[in-house]
Amino acid sequence: MTELQAEQAAAVPQPEAGLQRSRYFDVLIALAAFAVLAILPMLTGSKALLDFVIRCSAFGLFATSLNLLVGYTGLVSFGHGMFFGLGAYGFGLIMQRTGVPVPVAFVATLVITTIIAAVIGAICVRLKEIYFAFVTLAFQMLIHSTILSWVSLTGGDQGLRGGIPRPAFFGIDLSNHVHLYIASCALLVIGLLLMRQIAQSPFGYTLRMIRDNANRASFVGIDVWRAKLTIFVLAALFASTGGIIMALFVSGAYPEFAYWTISGEGIFINMLGGVTTFLGPMVGTVLLLILNDTVTRLTEYYGIVLGIVILFFAIGLRKGLMDFVVEWYTQRRNGPVE
Amino acid sequence: MPQWMLPLDLDALTGCLASSACLVTQTTSGFIIGMLLFLVAVGLTLIFGVLKVVNFSHGAFYMFGAYFAMTAYQFSGSFALAMLCGAAGTAILGLIFERVFMSRVYGADVLMQLLVCYAFVLIFDDVVRMIWGPEFKSMGMPAAFQVAPLFIAGGVVPPYYLLLIGVALAAAVILGLGLARTRIGKVIRAAAHNPGMVSALGINTGLIYGGVFALGGMLAGLAGALAAPVRSLTPGMGFSVLIESFIVTVIGGMGSILGALIGALLIGMIRSFGSLGFPLFTEGLMYLFMVIVLVSRPSGLFGKEVA
Amino acid sequence: MTRTRKPGVSRRATLAMMGAGAVTFAAPWVARAQAKTIKVGMPTILSGRVAQLGTSSRNGVMLEIEKVNAAGGLAGRQIEMVIRDSKGQPQEAARVARELVNTDGCEILIDAEASSGAFAVHEVARDLGVLCLHTNSETSALTADPKQHIPNAFRTARQGVHDSIVGGSYAAAIAKAKGLKKWATCSPDYAYGRDTTGEYVTYLKRFAPDIEIISESWPKLFQPDYTEVVTKILQAKPQALYSCLWGGDLTSYIDQANIYALFSQMEVFAVNMADYTALTVVKNLPKGIHSGNRYIKTYPATPENAAWGDAYKAKYNEYPTNWSWENATAIMLLAEASKKANSADGKKIAEALRGLKIKSPFGADGTVTMRAEDQTLVGYAIGWGTTIPQEPYVPQVQAGDWKTIFELEAEWKKSKGYT
């Protein structure tokens, strides 16, 4: 991760200064973003646009939470998708089997995710670099195999069938398209805001320190293992929330949600958008979904087109879009470096 | 039908362990699965060892090997030529892939390298679909091998699989000796250890890197070619093989050839005997084993210990 | 039956279309207004390992669409197919299906997804209320389970339970004649494989009660290597083997079992063998494998069926697959229902579809029927025979009896708690 880390380290602003002020600023931006999103259904009758935003919420939360691990802590997880799947299955199963109100199922899913993420994380975060990536991948595949094998609970490869019931609560009816849309937007904005707070908190700076030099961090008395585990679990919670939104969107849960390809897509989104800015993954999500939706409309040789776009980013730009934009902007402002 | 929770079929497993016929058959079947895996995995581990690149597109070379072999066999009818085309074609492909694309991202982030590989997984699958079509194909078993299986100590062993094991073992020995004894082998090992020093000595590291990639690609292509008579060919066929060879290299230790061999055989045996004991959880068993190895020895059974 | 429209409507429609075109150009998400052509959306799998499912489904559909359009379309509206790749991912299938309806303005969905994708599209149909014809999912629960039932979704595909009833009774007769008592099964470990095998065994035992299953193997779907499965079966030494592996998995399995000389040691019943994709691909097809019919132009042995198979071959330079006839049937039914309802409206077509019986080259008696009670296709040609390595591949097909199928299917539904 050398190149990116060095750039990132240089871009890190002073921690404590203006923390309070920037927090108000973040909340303000979040409120504004939510307001814009909430007005959208009144401006357009396009259900497809709302669908698009709902999917962006699901993948955006997932990708941004992955960036907490990859970009901020230097933990490259290849298995983050397992929590996306866990959220979808947990929520879907609770709703189908127990009939509790939606908020209860939501909280219960997050509790389950916390427990499982804590157990898996406790094992995984001991390992470094590529080995961490492999062990998370192995856990992901283990969970995927389990979903496929445990037919009586999960429905195996056919997924959770028959739709997810969603009784109305507090006047919110998630089977109504607009309600689901607003709820997804709310979850997205709140999720992003919380993650932003984590990233900008003293804990967030501890994570950056661990990423840049874990030894130094432990010398100054930081419990590296505990910090890594904490962020692993926190990231899992947001990924799980993304999974819940996806389960509501497709009204079901499928083993593909817990497959490694979802994790791969998350990594890809991060690289596409850039890992050095907080909103990079969000930009990447929008980019990938637009790319996916338009290219599949035009050709069935989707792989070639996507492959070439990836090559453009990986070999051409050598960084994500937001990284590129930020760099270009600072260069313009400060004049050429060197 | 057993539904879930490690549906252990202990009778089948113990019954097999008690019978020499079953033991021989299942052990050879473990060898067959393992040796093909080894050919793919050893390329992966070699490329990682020297170039420090996790070649995520390695499965595509296996796929191309199979398709090249099938086409060559269709035109010439010669099995030997088919194997040669499978191996040589992928070697050239590996060289081009490394020189034109991978060499551009060596200094970059690990994730960037992965992305380039991922891009080629997508591109190669579509290229195969364009050239050979989306439907599955079969090369067919050459007439020379359409003979009755051998019976050894009551166990069944097909002659073609003996050839397959032989070729893979030969590849393992040649590789092992070649790296240990020859000059080129020493240069490659040196390049893996300290590329700066090697290039300071006036040796073209680019050539070594390209060569290692070509060698890795060739081995995967050879595996694909050897598998072509018995496995159906489809775009995307490299994928499941890739995942299994990843497990092999991780278990054996990234960069270790001996590790790849042992890892491949272990996976072969798990598959072979696991299908008796845990018919519904054989796949899960492999991942479980991988987790256990990674947690107890992160660098794998034969990998160098990481700090 | 083509009705001429009033010019005013047409002009307005044209204007709307132009307007919609302009808007679409500006923003891809804005829904298009209803045009004179009727758009039929088709999410399917066009990439990856089962891309052939998508391509041969598409071929089957397009072959029929041409005829329907030449005859005036659906109630005077030309059909325009919008076919999209879901890459075999259920969430993509759901997304594509929604987009086809919401953005592209498709009024009917042909769901040519397999397995879980079909259930995902089914939920979209439930949500949007759009007319949906499932063409590839053979999982019986999709239409048999009342929890899945929605008035706007139909299935024009064969079903696992039908195959198993016919296969079970066919195999039982042979088992009795040849004294095959010890059986093994080897099927892919996913819903279709598990359900179909379970049902097959049930009916086999029902018709021949002294049969015993001595070994079960469950390879993964798309597993490249079956060596351990082959040897496991050899160890068990059964007299007969049942398998519902299909496509490339089946051909791999045959190639690998061949070199162990497995086929000379037992009778093999492979329900998915008699499909041209598998028959033409396997180079050393062993003689005498028992198989159910998938699509074969010699069964039913009618001029209509042979002509359809030849027309397909002439157009696409390959033989039809099982998926081809299932998708072609969807279009035939749509056209017929639309004629009967004299409308292209989804709800009216759905109404007309229930209980509709049409002439079909694929019918057991020259007709197929969309059964009203569970909205699934019945009466299609179904039978078993043994394979030979060259054309006509399955010289003799023993027809299944639909009366027995209906009886046993009703019983099966009851046992599952569906009725």
C-alpha cells in the first residue's frame, strides 16, 4: 500500500483543530444532501431513478465501510461481503420467521452482525497484509458454503423466497416504493455521517497511525489488536446495513450476496472512486452502477468494456477518480510541485 | 436426505479405510485432483515468489490452455501437439500479458495489480466467448487412451490419469531441480530475493519477470490442456480452479513450490475422502482447513515465516 | 384481426415517442410513454458459464416473435424484445427486470432466468404487477407453492416433479425386468438437483418398492472435477445410477466416468442427457444411457416438431435446446392469449392465459395447456428412452402418461402441504 499511504499521510490534516466546527459542517452537509434526495420523488416520477438511488445506498454504505478498513486502517479485506450477506439474510430471516416490527429486526440483525464480526475479526486481525486478505476471503467462502448447505434455514441456492414481509411502523410502509426510497436515503446519510465521525475522531487518527506504522502505534501505548478489531466490527455493521437495504430492495436474500464477488466489487468501487477521500467510495459506487447499468444495456460483452475501464483507471490514472481530482485540484492551487 | 450440520457419513469413511480397493482408488483419485491443481498452483506461487504479484487472472491461463489444446486437437488429431499448443500458447500469452500490462503496475499498490488481473479475468472470459462461443465444448479422449482401466490391489486406476500424474510430477521435479541447480534458477531465486542487486549485476530483470510469468502461464496452460479431454470447456471455467489453487498456495505457503505440491495433495485427499465422509460439506471442509492453517501458521505450511 | 387505429391516436403516440426519445436521450431514467409497439422485456443470462441458456432462450423467442410480428403482432401492436444480461446474479436479475418495466416501458416480462434469479424476478412481478412468464425455472415450488402464487405470473417450462414421475415409472419397469435393486444417485448440490432427485427416488420406490439407495453423491454445481464422485460410486457397486447433472457438468461427468469404464458396470439414468447440447458435445457417448427428453426433433415424432427443429437449425446453425422450446412456447401462448382477449393488455392476456390450450409442436398430443389452477404448463411431450451416439440420438422414446402425472402430482402437492 506504499504509494497510496504516503500520499494519504501527507493529506492528513491536524487532528484536533477545528474538530467541533467540522462536525457541525458535516451534519449540515448531510442534512442538505438528505433534503435534496428527499425532494427528488416530487420532481420526477421515475421509479428507475429511485431504484438507482436505493441501490447506491446499499452499495455505498458497503463500499464506504470497506474503506474504513482499506483506506483508513490498511486492512485489505477480501471478505467484507460476508457482512453484506449476513445483513440481508439476518434481516430477511427475522422478518419472515418472527414477524417482529421492522426496527426490532433491524437492531437484532446488527446485534447478530456484531457478535459474528467480533468472533471472525478476533481471529482475522491478528494477521497482516495479504494473509489478512486471504483469511477474510476464506471466512467469506466458509459462510457462503454454509448458506448453500443449510437449506432448511436459508433456502440454499434459491435464497429466501416468498418475499420479505414489512409491516408498517410509525407510519412508514416499506412496501411503498417512495417510503422505501426515503428510508434508504436516511440510512445512507446517517451511515455516512457516522462513518465520517469515526474517521475524523481521535480513534480515526489512531487507525491512520496503525496503518502507517503499527509498531510505532503500539510503542505509544495503543492496543493495536483492539483498535483493529473495533473498526472491523464497526465496518461490518455498516456493511450489514447495506445488506438490509438490498434485501428490502429485492425482497429476498440470495447466496450471491455473501459471495466473494460482492467483496471484489467493493474493492473495485474503492479503487474506482479513490481511497484517500472520505467520499471516494461513494463516487465509485455511483460510477460503477452507472457503468454497469448502461453497458449491460448496450452490449452483452460487458466484461470487455468493464475490463478496459478498469485498465484505464489502474494503468492510466493509477489511482481512483476522487484521488485524481483532489490531486489535480491541489496542484492547480499550489502550482506544480517540485 | 441429510440436510445440514456436517452430515458425517462415518460408515462410508471407515468402510473405505478398511478396504484396500477403496483406499487405492480414493488415494489415486486424490492424487489426480491434487496433481492438476498443483500445476496451476505452482505457477501462482512462482509468480508470487518472484514478482510479489498475486496473479488473480491465473485461471484464465488454465482456460486458454484447454481451448488451445482442443482447437489444435481438432485440426491435427494429435494429442501430443494439442498438449504442446496448450502449453506454448499460454506461455506466449503470459509473456505478453506481463510485458505489456503487469510490468506497468509493479511499483503500484497491491490493489492496483489485483485490479489489472481482475480486468483481464473479465476480458479473457469474453474473448473466449467471442472466439469459441458461449456453449460448452468437449475435446474428447484420444483413441490411445480409450482403454480399460487398470486394477491395482483391487483399486481402479485409469491409464490416462497415470499419464497425467506422471507429467505433473515430472514438471514438479524439473522445476524443483531447475530452480535449485541451474544458473537460470539461481538468477530467478536471486531476483526474488533482491531484484535491485540482480539488475545491478547487469541481468535484465524484465526478462526474468517475463520469463517467470510465461513459465507460470505455461504450467497453468498445460494443466488446462491435460484436463481438456475429461472436463467440459466453457468461458469462466478457470474460475473454480483458480479459487482452489489459491487455497492450495495459501495452505502450502505463498512462494513455496514444495508447499504447493503438499498443499495440492492435501486438498486432493480432502476432496477425495471428504466426499465419502462429508458428502454435502466437502467444499466447506477445504475453507475450514484453510482458515485453520492461516490462523495457526499465517505464512502457510512451507512459507517463510513473516514477522 | 388487426384493428386499424384512429390517425389521431397514432400521431399522438408518435409525438409521445419522439418526446420520450428526447427525454431518454437527456436522462436515461425517465420512463418512456407507451408507444404503438409493445415492448417485452427479457432478463436472462448471457455471460458466464451458462451463457448458452440465454442465447438459446433468445433464439427460441426470436424465432417465434418474427412469426407473430409478421402476422400482425399482439392485437395489432408489433412486439419489440428488450433482452438484457443479468450475469446470473439474482440482485441483477431483479434490477434488470425492474428497469425493463420502469425505464424501458416493457409491458410484459419473459423471465428467462434460472434458479434463484427466477425467484428474484418473481418478486419484482409481485411488486409491479406486470405480466410475467417464467420460461426456464423448473423448480416446482415456483408455481406449486401457494405462497409463491401471484395472478400475473405463469410458467411455460417443464417441471422437475413431472420429469421425476415419468422417469420413476420408466426406471421402475426396467428395474423390475432386469432386477436392478441397488441404486446410487449423483446430482448437483443445489435446489433443482436435490428436489428432482428426491422426487425421482420417491416415485422409483413407489413403482418398485424393493429398491434400495446405497450411495448418494452431491457434487457442487459447475464442479470441474468429478473424479472423487466417480470413484465413490464405483466403490459402492450399485446396479443402477441416477443423475440429474446437466449441460457441461454432465458432459464432464461422462468423460471422466468413461475412463473408469463406469458405464459398462451399471445402468445409467441421466434425465438431462437427451438434449442436443450434451449429445453433440460428448465425443465418446456411451451407448444405452437412459434419458428423459429435453428437446429432440424426433420426439414427438410429428412433422410440426421436425419442421420447427429444422427451421431453428437453419436460422441459428445449431440445434434447439430445452430452453429454446420453453421460451418459444411462451411467445406462442402470448400470441394466442392476446388473440383470444383481443388485447395487448397484460391483465387481459393473463385472464386469457388461464386454462388456455394451444396447438404446439412440443405437445404430447399436439397441444399444450396453461393449467389455470397453478398457472403452469402441462401436456408437453415428456418421455424416456435410451441414447445412441449418432442421430437421431434417441431412436425410441417411451411416452409418459399425463393422466398418471396429474394424479401423482396432486398427491405430491398434498404431501408438501401445497393444497
